[in-house]
Amino acid sequence: MADKLTWKDTEEIAYALIDTFPDQDPLKLSFPKLHKMVIALEDFGDSPDKSNEAVLESIQMAWYEEVK
């Protein structure tokens, strides 16, 4: 992947989280913990300050929808 993920890449971030944390239940994560997990992804390249609760909730729900 040439381009790094940004906060707008909700679905792609969800897939990366599934691959990186396959045993994690996304609904049991706090938003601060989810934020740390996203910015720790190898392919993530956006500013940590650009997220907010709505963005994190979108990522959490996309992740949940894929694993439920």
C-alpha cells in the first residue's frame, strides 16, 4: 500500500484492526484505547489529533460489523 491510512479510511482501518487484533472485541474498547490502537497501526499515517469521538465510533462500528 503506497498511501498511508487516514482517519477518513474507516473501513480500511477496521480491516487493519481485525488483522492486527483478531481476538479483540471492538465493543469492549474505550475510545482512548481504540485511538491508541489505530495510531499504532503500521499503515496509519494521519495526525493523531485529527480524530474525534464520531470518527472513533465509526471505526468501532465498522470493525464490529465485520466480526459479528
